[in-house]
Amino acid sequence: MSHNLASLLRQLEQVKTVTENDILALRRAVFGDGHVSVSEADSIFRLNATDVNRAAGWSDFFMEAITDFVVRQTLPYGYVDEANSAWLITHIGADGRVETITELRTLINILKTARNSTSRLVSFALNQVKLAVVNGFGVIGRGRTLTPGVIGEAEVDLLRAVLYACGGQDNFAISRAEADIIFDINDACRGADNHESWTLLFRQTIANHLMFIATVENPSRDEALHRENFLMQRGEVRGGFAKLSFAAIKDAFKSARGGDDAALQDGNWIIDSKVSQAEMITDAEAVWLKSRIGLDGEYDVSERALMSWLASECPQIHDSLIPLINAA
């Protein structure tokens, strides 16, 4: 860390005020050499935790600086490794909770910017929403009235944002760890007066995990969401983002390939093959689903929506799931 930056940070901690001009000076000091060092990142976190008055621009500066350090300063560039995941979690959630909006924005931005993140960091982010829903803890609950065990519209919106961010740039499929947390939240909210949007997100997320098809060139989750919105406006997709993997995948592939006939012919064969595989729920997936759904012998509204969707959209239902579908 440069002497100028160290001096500036000490001064700001003493005067307990960070103005917009101070933020400009910090930007020049931090980004001037094109490299954010670990000592600089540590100092920025320390100032963020200090009780000082900060101008509005501080949140963006903090997010950009910490994202740059975590995502772009360690080889391979663009990937969050285990060491950086541990460093980030220690700084923003030593007690398991993210306590400020600025830090929550930064966490989501890192997940969205990285080409890939560790499962530990992804689970940590999703658990922030789980903590708010189940216990009313963390920054999500600050300044708002949350009812523990009930998931509202705001929590659904944030959870959706985290899920899309967790895909980074290279991954759209919902992982097993992510699907498990979604089930954990649903179990915690079972029988509660949950917002209607939760049922849709639950069904979309679990269906995506069970039946997702990877294209030759995977879109990011954000891009896939935009494509779905476009297709839905045209009336071509009516089943949420899980449907994008099947009904609209060839259109998405054509768009990615720019209309190249030879590439499209090869791509169509690859896609047809992948669709056939993805539409099948494997033995392992069936075992997992049976271990998570209808645990008390009853199916809540979200679980019924999922099983109904599988019954109507999955052409090859696993034999062991037929009794569950009938029960639901």
C-alpha cells in the first residue's frame, strides 16, 4: 500500500467523515496503479467498518474495489478461489451474517462478476436470505419488519437476484447445494402465509436443477433471464426459466452462433442429444428429490406446483416418482 493511501485512510478515520472529494482521492490512490493489493483491500474494509459519515459514492467505490481485488487480482483471473472466498467471508460475515447493505451489494456483485465462484461462497450468499426468512437476522431484516418463518416478496426478489448472480458468467444451472438451500427455506416456511411469487421461484429453481440442459455455449444466468423475458413477450415461453432450457434452447443457440448454417446443423444434433439426456430424471436425482419432498407425508403448495410441473413437462418420469406425483 502506498504511503499516500495509508496517510489518507488514517486521516479519514480520524476526522470520521468521507466526502465525495475523498472518494475521488481514494479512487486515484487505489486504482492508479491498476492493482488492488491485499493491504489496500484490508484497509478499505476497516474504513467501511469504522463509525464515520460517508458520502453516497462510498458504496460504489467499496463494491468496485473489493470486487476488483477478489475477482481480478488472483490467477486465474475472473475466478474466486478458496483463499479469496475465505478472506471475503471473514471480512463481511465473521459471525455468519452480512451486516450492511454495502457489503451485501458487494457480495452479489462479486458472484455476478466472477466466471465461477466456490460452492462455499455461493452457499454463504444464499444463507443470508435463509437467515432473514427463518430468523429475521442480518442486513435484510434491518429497518424492516420480518415475520420469522414467512417469506415475503422482498425476500423472494433478493433470493432471485442471488441465484442469478451465483451463476457468474459461465453457469446457468442450479447446483445441488443451491437446490438444497431452496428446499431448506421452503421447509422453514411450510404452511406459512408466503408470498405467491415464492411458489413460482421454488418450482423454477428445483425444476432447473433436475432438468437443465447445458448448451455448447452456456449463457450466463442474467443473459438467459433476458432471453426468457424476450421470448415470453413473444408468447413462446410460458413455464418460467426452467422452460428456457427446452422449448427455447435452439433459438438461444442460433442467436449465439449468429445463424451459421453448418454450426446450426451440428448444434441441432448436439442439442437434441442433450435434451434427451436432460429430460430424464436420473436415479440419483430421484433419490435426492424423494429425500427432500413431502417429508411429513403432506405436500405444501410449492411442492405440489413442482410435482404438477414435472408431471406435465417431463416426458420420462422416473418410476419411483410416480407415487409422489400421484400423492401431490
